[in-house]
Amino acid sequence: MLGRGKMRGKALSRLIQSNSNIVIVLEIVKNSTRYFPEGIDIYFENVGGDMLEAALLNMRRRGRIVVAGMISQYDLEEPQPIKNLLTIIYKQVRIEAFTVFDYYHLYSKFLDTMMPYIREGKVSYIEAIAEGLENGPTALEGIFTGRNPGKQVILVAQE
């Protein structure tokens, strides 16, 4: 429901920077020696910025980072530079990115496999519906705070 304007990235970045759940996770990563005394073996990167920097410093030797996104950096006029890149060499960290486009050729096979499960009710999803564009920011915030896990829909108009 979001456009590709510059405010999108800035607003998301501010939301992530101020969100208490993200701050808690960031503190865990920054203080990972307490939680992961041998370092982080596998880190799933979807935020970027401070989170990635903290993770890099706390990676285990030959650790792995899977990158699927960097939401705090999208559409920023000047993305945050990443520090601690030498850690990749010193700790022999492997970083690999992936996108959905790499697997798009499998989409029809996925539908053939999943649709029977969906029709039988064996697979379902959670959908939160916010009515009215004015409720969009609150709905978006709910995704990051865990208030509405699953699919978020903003109903702009009834047909």
C-alpha cells in the first residue's frame, strides 16, 4: 500500500530506529557475548544500518549472514555507510543475498503444491485489516511492534 516516494524510506527508518522491539534486538546483538559467547553463527539481515554493524562485530569465525533486505536504508537520500567490514575478512564471514526474483520461475510449481493445502484449510494466514487511509501509519507501526502479525491490509475504499 506504500508508494515509492522518498518519505517511505525515511519514515520506515525513523520507525525502526525508535521501535522498542528493534532496540531490544539491537542491544542483544551488540551485547551478543552475553547471549552468544562463541559469537553469532548465522544472522538473518533484513534491517541494515546499526543492526548489521553490530552483527558484523559479533560474528563467529566462519559465520554466515543471509541478506534479504535492509529496510532501514530504503529510499534514504544518503544510506548509512557500513563500518566493520574488515570483520568479514578477519573472521572469514560469508555473506549471501537472495531475492524472491531468484525463485520466480518456481512460482507455478509452488501454486500447484500449495493451493490444495490452502483449499483443505491445512495452511492459512493471518490478515489484519485497517479501514481508512488515515489508519495506515498505525497499521504499519503494528507490523513492527508485533500487534498485527501476518498480512496487513489497509482498506482505502469499499467497492
